[in-house]
Amino acid sequence: MAPTQGPRAPLEFGGPLGAAALLLLLPATMFHLLLAARSGPARLLGPPASLPGLEVLWSPRALLLWLAWLGLQAALYLLPARKVAEGQELKDKSRLRYPINGFQALVLTALLVGLGMSAGLPLGALPEMLLPLAFVATLTAFIFSLFLYMKAQVAPVSALAPGGNSGNPIYDFFLGRELNPRICFFDFKYFCELRPGLIGWVLINLALLMKEAELRGSPSLAMWLVNGFQLLYVGDALWHEAVLTTMDITHDGFGFMLAFGDMAWVPFTYSLQAQFLLHHPQPLGLPMASVICLINATGYYIFRGANSQKNTFRKNPSDPRVAGLETISTATGRKLLVSGWWGMVRHPNYLGDLIMALAWSLPCGVSHLLPYFYLLYFTALLVHREARDERQCLQKYGLAWQEYCRRVPYRIMPYIY
């Protein structure tokens, strides 16, 4: 019999019906984007010209390649870390420990790929395998999520997530029942959050760049920009590896939503701009490229500045870099920043994220909506995430959060939202 909790958290994502719809809609959207990017019209809206058969989607070679990729990243995760960090305090007052070696995994992966290419590894062939790779990644996400759901049946109550334990199997399968599923010290959620999907994203981008060089003699300036911008973003995430305080780690269970998102959605949809450019080359002059670089630099400056300020304050409020910032005391003993980046809007890191998302799309021109899918999707995602965070902070901090909202009225975009 499954363990039960106290009062259940309110259902999100439209409850069981919404979860069931997303189980179908998310993979369907991913495959639609993959097909649209390689089609002539490259339409974001409207059905694809033709649907691939199972003989196109299923490939034993793709399955072996995908399993080898997961195995490689798991092996790199188990290597000695440059440091070990403690997570947030759990219900049973314990703290889990996490290896901080994501950037190390990125560098070692790059070295292995470089050695492979020097030995004749045909990285440029990878773009032709995106559909079967996405198919096996989706199958893996479903099977893995089923394993996680069954594992949670025997997990102690203290190990369960605030949500994802509604009693409805579809909803709980989607959202995830267990907060930090582990076998020994191997943390499945933490591993998937930063390793196979993010590093796979930049590897797919590189393969698309190599394929463009094969087809056209050299990569385009637009392709270089997309690769460079997104490599900076992934490198930053893996260097700082500051996810232990995010909602994904501290609140959400590990189910299909995060498993599919981390392993399939991220590498195969976040590389959409590079996919589009391979099949629809775009002219880009140096003046416009300079403007786009400035936009990306502005977004990154806001994103990194806001996140660094928050992380520094959490670690040591007396640090000279944050000691002079104005704060609001809460009943929990924690303090809320109300000046600096966090006095401008409530989520300045989201603002920086969205500015960078625009910069990633602009090299693709303005003739198609498809490359701007990431910007549209990410806007909706961050608005929804901000609303979830708002509810949690109000419940946690009460009057102090109301005062913070009064002092900082804009959520993401100054004077707009």
C-alpha cells in the first residue's frame, strides 16, 4: 500500500486531465518541431507535410547510441567532484549531498568528442538521426518514469514531494511522487537536470554546424552565433551548477514532466534554431550580428548578475558584495532582498533569460515564426513558473511577501509585467 501524506497540495497543470493531455502534447510538439525545421515551408502552425512511419522513427543504432550517451554521462557523474554540496533541509531534517562536477563532465565530453572526430567520428551524420534519437529518448522517458512511479510506492512519506501524490495515477506519474529518487548516492533527478540533456543540446548544435560546413563549405555566421550563445548558456549552468535551490529540486517530484523535459525536450527542441539554419540558411551581416551579440550580452549580464547576487546573499548575507542591500525580514528567519537586481523586478533572472532567448532567435531572420518557438514557449513557461513561485512564497513568507510585492510591483518585465 502506498504511503500517504497529510493535506495534499493543490493540483497543477489542469489536474489529471491536463496531465493526460500533456503526456501526449509534449512529445507530439517535439516531433512536430523536428519535422517542421527540416521541411520546406518550416511552418510552426499547421500539420507537417507528411508523418514519418515507424521504420523512420525506430533505429537500433539510435537506441545503442542513446544508451551509450546516458552511460557516458552517468560515468562522468560518478567521477570525483571538484566539491560536494549539501541540498536544502528535507522533511526529516536531513540534507542530501551532491557532486558538483557538471562542468568537468562538459569538458571531458568535449575532449572525447574531439578525439573521436580526429579519429574519423562522423559527427555530421548526427542530424540525420535526430528523429530516431528523439523517439528512443521519448521511450526512455516513459519507461524511466514508470520505474520512478513504482519506486515511489515503497518510499517513506518523508521522501515524497509536496505535489504528485494526489492518488490519481496519471497525474502522479506526470508530476512525480518522490522528491529525490536515488539508488545509493546516485540522484536521478539531479543527474538528469544538468547532464544528458544540456550537454546533448550543445553536441547536437555542434553536429548541425559540422553538417552545414559539409554542405556549404563553411558554417554561416548565423550558425556560429547560435552555437556560441547557447554554449555560453550551458557552460554557465554547468560551471555554477546552482540548481539545488530551484523549484525543480526543492519542490517538484521526479516524474514524466522532468524526465521527458530533461532527456528529450531540452536537446531536441532547444536546438531548434540550429536545426532551422541547417535547412534554411539566412544571410547575416556584421552590423546586425553585432547588435544581436549586444542583445545577448545584455541578457546574460542581467541573468548572471541576478543569480550571482541571490546565491551570494543566500550563502553569506554579510558578504561585502551584498551586505549593503536592503532586505525584508520574514517569520521564517530568512530575509528577502528588496534592492539591487531583486529590487528591480521579482524575477530579474527570468528577464535575462528571455532577452537571451530573443538573441538566439534573431540570427534566423524574421521570415519564419518557427525559430521563435523557444522564445514563445519560454515566455509561457516562465510566466507559469513565476505564478507557482508566487503562491509558494506567499504561503511561506505571508505578510513579508505581501510587503515585498508592494515594494517590487513588477514580476518579470519592468513597467510591463
